[in-house]
Amino acid sequence: MEILLLTNVWTGATSFFYEGNVRSKGMPAFNNVFLRLLDDPRVSLVHIIIWQPDQKINLPKEYSDKIKYYILPKRAGGFVNGMKLIYETTLLGKKIVKQNPNISRIIGFGSLGGITSLIGKWVKIPDFRRIYGTFLINEITDSKLSIFAKHPLEYLTFSTKGKGLLVTNDGTKGDLVFKKLGTSSLPFYFPINGVDKNIIENIEKPDFEIPDEYIIYVARMDPWKRQNLLLEALGDLSKKGKKFPMTYIVGSAHDDEYVKSLHQIVEKHNLHNHVKFIYGLPIQQVHYMMYHANLTFSLYHTSNLGNVFIESMQLGVPMIAINDTGSLDLIEKSAYFELKTDNVEKIAEAIDLLLTDEIKRQELKKEAINFANKKLSSWEDRAKYEIDLMLN
């Protein structure tokens, strides 16, 4: 079969779309499914509409016979231009299906599922939508009209008839959003992400020197990831004369202003000799650094049950995580160090406690691995589940 797929270039998939490299730098929830979808024997050709790429497209040569791509270039901002772009994309999708009558599946990633819902309705092919988490829970008490006015594509993704909608159970409470906005004519799926069960065997040492003792925070540098909380906590420890090892902040620089603010925190607390930023590594090297770290962190507000948290469980890394909204209620409390607050002093106290208690860290490591082995699916099984929903 042929399929039509609409996606933006996810941060963790830039190597595939811009560098011609199948080796990802993150975003396993997209890459593990996307690459297996391309390799699925049921799929003969994938038509990809690439939404507003930042760079020239350069796909891996091994997929040149499997992919035909179309570009929706960047437009100026604003409501009117946004509506025009949605309309143009819908027309393009309709044209592609009309010119390629063997297309029998339509798939939309992220809130672009709102556009595939329009394309699918127009060409009479029910579309499948895949969302990696949602912030609409923060507006769940607003009227549907208000939500539509502010987030038209995400609203359509949840609310219109289709083949199915799969939302990651990452703590952002997509099930409650669907309960508010969804329709009975859109099957809803809400699984947790999978994990590489061979993650430890596949780690690779980076080509730079790493100290024996260090802590690490792995996340895209985006305000809602809240690396600032860790840096402020380190500043608190430094002020009190507490010792802590080198700290690595690892992730793509998604928001330049936010990254600048992180460096300002380092400057404010004179942490230059204690903090290093790494703006992108192959995922196997990131996993190496996580595996050998004394501590890692997940300090988001709502979506702490993401890929990094799950990978940390499988790697057995002692984890400090915030669970102030119940986003981690699926996880056994013995498998991580739970905080119910984003108070900087409390975070600092947790860091100091675990750094000085080797026995507690080993207990967390053991319980994390036990939880992962019992409760987490392999990416092979998890991706197959998702792809079967898309194609069957």
C-alpha cells in the first residue's frame, strides 16, 4: 500500500531529514515508529508532506525509492497566514491523493493531525493521528469554542471523526482532554511509550573525557523542561558550601532565549566550573552518560513520564522527579525519588541526600530496573502495536 504522511521535522529527527542519516539524536517515540513504518513490507511508498522545515531536505539515500516528499515552506506568522497555510496544505494533500490513487492510508503526526482530518474527510480516507502529549489539560475548564480559537489544529485532532487517535500517556493527561473534546467516531488509544530493552548493550562512549562522578539532566532546552530548577538548586548547594560533582545539561538548544537564561543562572551562581552544556549527541552516547551518572532528573511540570524517564528506568539511573500533578502515578514509588514540589531548596536537599547516600542510590537503581523489566514494553512490541493501528 501507499500512505500519505504529514509531519514537521521533530528535533530528534533532524539527522534523518536534514543530514541524510538514519541515526537519531532523540525523539524515540517518533523515530522508532517512523523508521519501522518505512521498513514495513506492507508499505510500498510513503508520500511525506514536510511542514515548514528549517533547512534543505536531505533524506537518507537508502530510502530514496521508498519516500516521495513535498515541502510546505515557512510562512510569516499571524492568524491569517496560518489559516492560509492550513488551507494550502489541505489542498496539497487532496492533490497528492488524487494523483496517487494507490494511497489508502493517511497519517498525521502532532497537531498536524488536525489537517489530516480535513484531508481525510475531503478524499474519503479516514486518517490516523499521533500526538506525543498535549498541554490542553491546562485549559480543560475553558469552553470548546475558546480552545478551538486558540488551538484550532489540536482541537480538530481530538474532536473530528477518523481512523484513530493515539496519544502518549506521558503525564499530560491526554485521556482527560479526549474526554472533553473527543468523539465516539474517533477510536482513542493511550499507551505509555516503549523502551529499548538492549539499551545498556547499545551504549557508546562519547569521544570526550567524562569524570568518574557527575550528574546529568537530559532534555530539549525548552522552558517547560525546567533545567533552570536544577541550576538554581545547584546554586543553593553552592551557597551553603555543599559539594556536588560536575553537572551536564544535555539536549538540543530549542529555545535560544531560554538557553541564554540558563547561562545567566550559571553566571549568577558562579557555576562555570561545575556545569557543562552539551547541545546534541547521538542517542547511544547520551545513554552512556546517563548510565554512568550518579543522578539524573525529570523536573517538568506535567509530562514527566516521557522517554528520558522511561529510559532512565531501564538503565537503572537514580532519578529525582517531580510528581506534583500525578503524572508519575503509574510508576512504583520505590523506583525513583519523588518530589511533590518544584521548590528549589527541596530539590537541592534531595540532591544532597542522594549524593551522600550510596546505599539509597543503589536501592533506586535496583527498583528502577525491576520496574522496567516488569512493566515496560520493548520498542519492537510497542512500535508494532502503533503501526498495526495505522495500517490495518
